[in-house]
Amino acid sequence: MVVVTAGALILLGRGLGGLAEASSTGGRLACGHVVTRVNNQAEPPRSSPVLRERETMSVSAGSVRAVGVTTYGGPDALQVVDVPAQELGPTDVRVRVTAATINPTDTYTRNGSRSKTGTPRGAADVPGMDIAGTLVEIGEDAATSLSVGDRVMGIVVPRDEHGAYREDIVLPAQSIASAPRDTDDVAASTLPMNGLTARRALDLLDLEPGQTLAVTGAAGSTGGYVVQLAKHAGLTVVADASEADEELVRSLGADRIVRRGDGIADRILELYPDGVDGLFDGAVQDAAVLPAVKTGGGVATVRWYQGDGSRDLTVHAVSVADMAEEQGKLDELRQLAEDGVVTLRVADSYSPDDAGRAHERLEAGGTRGRLVIDFTR
């Protein structure tokens, strides 16, 4: 494994289908290997899940610090709040969260798009779908090979006060896995949601080695993982990129590059006149990209688009919630990160007090890599 220290070039990617750019940030890495500030702690052996008596170290009681909204709105609606500590169920685990990734989907929690009442319930609505931190408590019936004190990463399905932007969270035991070695928690937190979304998309498309996959939004975090996982599976990948992003997307493994934006289907068809076997639409172009796929092919979408029914295509609306308790899949991603198959890309980290500023930066566009709330700050 290669670790690049302060001042190294970072490959940075954005959201569900943005542009990408290269930048330099102290201590975080890129170029096909796992990121960042090196942690030399030895990882415990990984083994099959076991049942154990309840294990615990010091845990939060009463309330915990979180970032959430008491009134829906723009980035300035986010504030540091106290929310009740969650009760540990017998098959659950508790994680002391040190890092929570900011994803585009988090803005829907913040602005109320997902609310059925128009008002946050409980102390606040807490966004967020990815965490990393320390395992501090294990339920007595939790089937896991992990131990209290292990560094872990996890995926969160947010609801009301239960979101990733909180210092202490209870999750199903199968929603966490060991964090990749030689990464810090900020970097580790960027893998679960986007990595599992990419894994789910490829599983649904079910292409065979040698078949061709087109990827829009290839410079984004999810699209980048799709490119890397597809190449690892033996697929031929044609991906979109702006001129500024082309070097980044090639470094992720794309075999062919087409210019991103309007008319991308035509540009793909110039390379593959019969169409590609499958397409991942991370750029959310929906119907505009369907002509690029051959009759009988498959399309994976990320915003619930299910096709227009005009052609014989199988359109899969990818829901990462379907993978929320697929610990085996998450642990596979951990191993692929350690092996340098997938790259963890971090743009910057923010204190909880500056979460609103991070959301402003996300919504302004042009961010490359994930923004992360660092609860140690």
C-alpha cells in the first residue's frame, strides 16, 4: 500500500455526478491507493461473526452532540444540537462517531424534502448516511466478529434524530465493518454509502466480464467507485468527463472517455454503434442517456428514475437502503480499499459548528471529493 503525506496530490471527486479537479490538502492521498494520515494501530483478526455477552466501554448517557435542524431550510438551518442518546437493542452496536460524511442526499433531510409533516420531529432532524469511529458497545445477541475498541465504519439510514451527524449512534450490527487499515476516520467515513451504492448498481446490472458499461458522473464519488469496481470485475468502461476531469477519470480506470454533458448518448454511440450492455447514470440524465444502451440492456439510476417504457431496457432504481445491513459487502469494500482497488477521496473536513458552511460549499458545486464533519474538532 502507498501512503502519500502532506502536500501530495489528491484525486478529488464530487457527489452523484459532478465534475472533478485535482488539489492538494495536507496528508490525504489519492492515485488508486487508500488515503491519508497514517494510523499504525494493528487491526484485530477478522473472523466469522460470533455471539457474545454484552460488551461495553464508557458510553454516552442522557444527550449527545449532533448537527441537525429544528426548522427546515438552507445551509444556515444546520446547528449544533443536543439529542437523546439512543437505547442499545440486543442485536445492535453503539459507535462513538468521530467522522460523518456529507453527501448530496443529506440536503433533502436539511431542507425538509423528505418530511411528511413539514416540521422536524423530536429534538431535531439529523442528516447523514456514513460514519466512522470507535465501537463502544455490543448488544448481547449481536452477531459480529468485531470487538469493543475496534475502529469501524458504517452506513446509516437516516430518520428523525437518527442520522450520521451525531457523536454517538446505535446501528444494527450488520451495518458496520472494520475501517480500512492505514486510513484515518475522516477518510474511512467516505466509503460506506457511495461504495455500497456502486456495489448495488453493479450487482443489479449483473454484467459479465468483457461486456461494456457506460458511466455518467464518473468523476463523482459514486461514479468513481462504479468505474473502479467495474474494471476490477473485468468490464470495459466508457465514462464521461469534462476536459478538466479527463486525467482523473482515466486514473480511475476508464478505457474510453467521452465528453460529459448534453448529447452524451450520441457520443457513446459513436464508439459503440450497437449501444453498450449497461449504463450507470450517476449524472442523473435519465431519459437522455437511454439511447446509448443496446436493446435488452440494463440501466442503473440513483434518483428513482425507472425509464420511459419506450424500449426493451431493464431500468434499476438503486436504493442503498437495500444494502444497509449487508456487512459482507461493506467488508469487501474495506478489503478493496486496503488493496488499492478503490480510492477514498476527501475534499476537506469541518468542525460541527461549520457544518452549514460545508453544505454551502457542497451546493455551490465544484467540490471534488467528499466533505466530512470531524467530531474531534
